[in-house]
Amino acid sequence: MDRRPLVLTWLLPLCAASCAPPVAGTSQPGGTHLVISNGGSIATVTGTLIALPGHTLKIGFFHDPQNADCSLQGDQHIVFNVLAQPQFGKLSVEPYVMGFPDYAGNTLLFKCDTGRIPATEVTYLAPQGFSGVDQVSYSIYFPNGHELIANTTIDVQQP
């Protein structure tokens, strides 16, 4: 099994451009929690996002692994699975969306943020008039044998 570290910086939720700041797409204090188990091959991320009814919230942009020269690692692809659909809103999973990765500035792959690559984009849409808490859960299997399980609580608030 490949023992390279699992990079989690780009896996944290982001707000889509249509969200209205400052509340939409922000993590609540202490809302993101990371648990590593099984010798580091399984990571669980638990967090809370804030959304507005009728506005799309970008939960994640999950792309295939990249090499140090920013090329994709051959035909190795992630596998994305929804474990639990939201009860009130709509979860959309769009594979093969072209977009820019968002590596942390202190990583070797930060220079790759300037090129568009295919990925699976995950968004959430709360119905108009709804306010309350919704939840979604998903897993991502990486070609190197790592798995990420994400449990996300979405706090839908009226503007």
C-alpha cells in the first residue's frame, strides 16, 4: 500500500460564488474535526457549513491525483460515493467538471492551481423558505488506497 500522506487541505468545504458573505459557506467555530484511523488510510472529516435558502453552496471540488509537474497521474481516478442524502435540500454531484484545484500555498502542488483539471464537483441547494439543519455524508476513495469520509452538517439560515 502506498504510504504517501493524505492531503486534506483541498477537501474542506468552500462556498460557491453565488453565496452571500459573510455567513454563507463559513465553518462555525470548532466546526471542522479531523479523525485519522486505520494507520492513516482512512480519514474522517466532520464539519458545519452555513447556507442560505435558494443559494448554491459548493461543498467540494474533488479531483484526481496530480504529479509534481501538475499532470494527472495517468488513468487513476477517485471514486465518489454519497453515503447519506440530505433530508431537506438537494445534493448535486457533477463528475468531469473542469476547474482549478485549490492547493494550500505551502504545498509543492500550489503551482498547479493555475491549470484547469477534471474533477467531481459537489453542491448543495436548500429550498426557498427553509431554515434549519440538514446533513450529508459522502466518501472518496483515492487510487493510493486512502479513503476520506466526510460528514457535513449544513445550517440553513434566513438572510
